[in-house]
Amino acid sequence: MPLYFEDFQVGQRFTTPARTVTEADIANFAGVSGDFNPIHTDAEFAKTTPFGERIAHGLLVLSMLTGLRQRSGHFEGTLIAWLEIRNYRFLKPVLIGDTVHGETEILEKRETSRPDRGVLVQRVRVVNQRGEVVQEGEFVTMVKRREGGA
């Protein structure tokens, strides 16, 4: 069920569904982005790196987070725009076969000069199947208010 600006509360938390990162995800993202860095695309090269194997593109995982958040239904049809990504950090590698999910906490909400929208500041995290936070930061988004505001 989609949530509107009024429905969100500071301190509110939600968790997304999870998904497993596949080799196809990495190949498709490399094709779309043009980022064919061998750390992502060359298994033999990747064996020589500190990770010992291919890793997912950091921006691929960030993109997955946005999709997982959409799948949660909270922002279905109510998200107007992304305004900012703050202090985003890539903490640990994500490997082929890792299963990740997103966690969100509402940090701040503020009205705008327009009665049909508001701004949310959210702490977001990507967490792997071992419970490790692999990425984190803050999203600032504009969301709809109920008809004409409250």
C-alpha cells in the first residue's frame, strides 16, 4: 500500500524484500553503464585482487536498493522526485550469489511551500545475507501529500 507524506513518521523503519545478485545482473549493468572494469567482468583478473573474485558494481547494488524499495510498495505512485543522496558509503563488496535487502529509517520530514508534496530524509542501508551492512547513506526524496495536503 503506498504511503503519502503524512503517513511517514520520524523513526519509522521498514525492510525491503531481498534478492540475490547474479552474474547476469553484473553483465547487464556493465552493458548499460559501459563499466567493464575487470574487477566486475574478468574472473581470472578478479582472482588477483584483494577480493579474490568478481564483485558487483557499487552503483549496481545502489540501483538494486532503489528497486527493492519500490517493491516494498511504500513509494508506489507517491514518490515525486529524488533530490539528493548524501554521505553514501560502499563498505563491503557484494559478490555474485550474495542476497541483499534494504533497510530504511525516516530521519526527517518537512513540508514544502507547495501543499501537494513534502520532503523525506531517510537513512538507508543495504544488508547482505550475513547481516553485514555493505552500503549506507541518506536519501532525500519528495513525496506526494494526500489531495491538496492535509
